[in-house]
Amino acid sequence: MNSAASYYLGRVEVNPLEHTLVCDEVSISLQPKFIELLCYLAEQQPELLTRQQIIDHVWDGNSYVGEKALTNAIWHLRKAFKELDSEQEYIETVRKSGYRLLVEPVYNEPSSQIFLQISSRQLLWFSLIFCALLALTLGWYFWPTPQEKVYQSPELITQYPGRELFPSISNDGRYLVYSWRQMDRQVDLYRKDLFQPDLKHTKLTHTPGSESRSVWAHDDSKLFYYRRIGSRCEVVGVNLNDFHITKVGECASNAPSDVAVSPDGKLLAYIGVDPENPIRGVYLKKLDSEQPAKRIRCNNCEPGESEAVTFGPKGRRLAISRNLNHGNEDIFIYDLQSQTEQRVVTGLPDIRGLAWQPNSEKIVFSTVMHGNRHGYELDLQTNEQVNLNVEGFSYPAFDVNGNLYYHDWKIDTSIMRLELDSDVAASPFPLIQSEFNFRFPDYSEAAEKLAFISNESGFDEIWVAGLDGTERRQLTQLQFHAHNPVWSLDGKKIAFTANNGQESRLYVLDVLTSQLTQVNSELNYYGKARWSQDNKALYSVSSGDVYRIDIASGATRRITNGSHAVEIAHNQLIVYKRGSGFWQVNLNGEVVDEALLIEDLALANSTGWHVTNEGIYYFKVRGYDYRLSFYDFNNKQDKDVLRVPERAFSRSRGMSFVPSKQWLLFTGYESPQVDIKRMRKDFN
């Protein structure tokens, strides 16, 4: 096929040279890459092409760019075809497989052109062969040996029902320890013999708590890990000979944690808290001393909540990931001797684990980008960052030989509905579901539309749809991370938060005019926003305080401390304060009156609740026990509405209510199956 020649797909003419699609004198211009993708699909029609095949051909195998660009290109092609010929489906998406062109291309090329084309191709091939032979001859002694892949393809290590999480490998390479989360069962640590993989794994912990995030002692005689029992979180060590347990320190019960042991086995590092400092930081414990752990000091550290930690090869440095005040999570290298740190990775929305490659200057980390998890390797000497091209890559760990383990987290999200007034007990039902992720639902009775976040275009953008899931429409094209869409009370505007990799932002979108306005204020971070009753202001949380932000001027007013706030009447708010419950807050001019409304319900997430006229729906999580619950304003009692399997809903990705149908909407996980995989290192 001549890639420059035009051809027809049904009624639509494709002109590769002009990058256009034409039908009935209507022409749509597209980006060259979109046309190149379409031509490749046409060349291979009717074959099903995998995403990787397309990325290799169109984006030269650059998965970092291609993953998002492919999804974006398919979306734009579909949109263009729909505008030109709405009755014909042109591109088929095969879930978890790839894409196929459904319409056979028709080429109209003169025979002389074909002859010339073939002749020129033959000449080109002869030239290429000659040049290749010449290059081989001249460069035999000078051409460098091509570098092989660093890691082999992933291989499955565990495959049990439920989720196997947070791999940790013994220093002799024989045992793998992980946290196994089964449906409706306690979370415990299990050990698998990698030298005898057919043997059944053994249970290591037998307490009422939930155990996870383990690390081995240098001589493999002990295991250090986190244990959560109720509202308590402890860092403990267990002797694997007599299973005696010793408490090492304290940690946050409702936030991520991590543990690491230095290469010489003398130091334990963990993410913890103490009575004088509730902000998560890194603590060091000398394992040959009875002295308690001490929080590391830092002369130039940027404040924030630490989440992950790992030792460098000689134990003199730490790699630390930290959530910063503006909403990003960055990676720092901390020097234990100078007590200073250097930022090496910045602008990531969320990091899910990091590990330092043995005897090297490279770290590997996982990050969540537009609803999916990906792995990257960073060379600390060259600052070169390489995409590992492994989707689902989470919480990496190395063995002493440099083989890389991780848990494979690929769980799709959908918008779910629960019918509250059904005569027969109902289970959640998918409202919007496809190969893409849908999150953060918010319904407007006035607009009769559902707003949500989707990565259908390749980026987390704002979308709207009808309650039946049809008439889906993308409203933003920011091409970075949007979150928490919330309708104004009149159904005309949507407020949402976003992060461009540098800062937290607050936006207001006029749905009718598509005008997008950034709300500029003195705050450097914006939590999920809620509208005032007059639609002129927004309530948002920054650094543990609730603020009222005037949309027009950006002027802010601190109201009270808290985690999330909803204005239920003019100048009357319900504020959730973690640790003390729900409060009613009345604004009387400059005076703020507060009264305890509901004692702490121990919410699963500070934004995981929705106020109605009758009460408050909220997410309740107790270990593996996941429930949707309701607090009744009249009888001042709370009751469970529905118990669901573990991870059936997302605690932090939105809850909404549809009064006319008595539906509760939330973000649901489709298939909570997670396994541990290994990528063997190819060379040292």
C-alpha cells in the first residue's frame, strides 16, 4: 500500500498527505499521528492489533508516550468518524486485547503509479542492503555491543484468590513474604518457598490485627512489619525461630507506611509517628541497641508526609517519597551523615512504593498516572528515567541478585449504583463501565446529568453523561490530573481540583459555555471543594483547615479546622473532623459557632460521605469488612445499608445521591485480584 495515497473507508475519504477525513464535502483535519495510526489499522485490516503492536509501529516502541497517546488518538478518530458518518462503526475495541478496523479500505491507484511505486521500493531495498553491508564492514571493530534488556518479561509467582501484596524477599533468596488479603478474612503475612514453588505457602502471623509491608533482618532470623489493630498501628519485629514479637515503634493507622533494613543489618528505617509529631516521618532504630527509634533530622528537608523509604547500597543514604503540601509526591535522596536531602523526582501525583537496586545507583518506583500504575527506573548518576513498560507495577522489591518483584495491580473502576428503595435486597450494579476507568461521580438534580472523571481520552478529564450512562461527553482537555468534580446547586457549573505536576489548582467550569476559570487564592493546596448555597463561593480544605473561597476574587476566609465541609443551608455547614466526628458550624458574621453533631463514626475517608435531608451516607471500613452505612438525623442512630466484598468500593473517589430514584452512586472496583510477579535481571 502507498501510505501517501488517499483511500476510502465506507463513505469517508482518508487523505494521508493532507491529514484529513472527508465526507459529503465536510473535511476534518487531524494530527499526523492520528492519520498514521489509521493507516496502520487500514494496512492490517481486518486483523486485531494489540496496543503494543500499535505503539511499536506508530510511536517507535516508546510506551511512556504511546500508552496515553494511543488512547487519545483512538478517541479523536472515533469522534471524527462519528461526526462524518454516525451510522457506521469504524473502529472496534476488543477489551484487554486491542483494536481492529471494521471497514475494509478501498484504494484507487493507477497501475502506472503502482509500477513506479514497486520499482522505487526495489531500488530503495537495494540501496538499504548495500548501505547495511558497508556499515557492517566499516563498523565491525568500532560498533559497541548492543545493550540487552535490563529485565526479562514478568513471570507469575503467586496466584491465590484475593490479593497478594507487598513482596519481601529473604537475603538468601529462598523465601518470599507477602500480605495476603482474602475476601472476608483477616489480613496476615504468608511465606512462600521460592526454591520449592510447588509447596503450599505458610501463615506467619496469627493475631487479630492486619499485617503488611514486611522486611527481613540481615541474617533472615527476624521479620519487621506493620500491624494494625483497630485504631492502633505498630511497627513490630518477630523472631522466626520462636515467633516472639517485639514492638519497635508507632505508625499512622489510616495512612501508608514502609519499613527497610540497612545492608549491614544494623539499622531499621520505618515511616512512623509519635505523640509529639503526628506528621508521618522517617524513624531510625539501631537494631543492636535498646534505645528507642529516633526521627531523622534534616537541615533542608521540604515539609510533608513521608510514605516510602529504602536504603542505598552502602546504607549511607535513604530514598524517601514524601507527599508535599501542594499535593504532589516527590522522591528525595537523604544523606545520613550530612542530614541533607536532594530532590530527584518531582511532579508525580501518587507514588506506590520504591526500591533501590542492589550495588547500583538506580532506584525503581511505581506511580499512578491517569488511573493506571506504571513502573520507572531512575539512574541517579545520569538522571535518566526509563519506563519499565509494565502496567500494574506496584510496590517493588529486589532480591540480592537484582531480580525485581512487584504486585500486579490492574483493577478497573466503574461508576456503580445502589438502589436504596428496592423491595428486594439489591447489590451494586454498574452504571458506567467499559475498558476505561470511571471515578468520582457527582449527580446534579437540576442538570439531570452525572459528572465524573474518565481516562478515556488518555488523561483524567471531566466528563458528563445521562443517568443511563449514555450521551457521554468530555468537557475538559487539560491533559493532566483532574479530580473531584462537584456540580453547583443550579446545575450550571462544575468545580473540580487538578494537579499539573507542579501545583494544586481549583477550577470552575461553565457547562453551558465551556468557559473554564481557575480560582486563584493564597492557598497552595485544594482538597475536594463544595459549593456555597448561593453558588458564589467554594469550601475547600488546605493544611487541615476549612476555607471559604470567593470564586470571583479568590479571597479566602478560614472557618475552622477540619477534613471536609458541606454547606447544607446558608452559612450553616457540616464539617467532618478526623478523630472527633461531625460538627455543625454556623457562620454569624465574623463569629463561628460550633457544636458536636455526631461523635466520630470512624469514616474510611474524610471525603467518603454524602449529606441528604434525612441523614448522612458514608463508607465504613474495618479491616476486610467493607460497608455502606447511614446515620439518621431523626433517631440519631447509624445503621449498615449494605455489606460488600473487600475493595468493592473506593473509599476516596466519590459518593453521590440521586433523590428521584433513591440511588447511591460510588466508584467501584471490578475485580480485586492481585498477584505477585517477578522480572529476572538479565545482566549485572
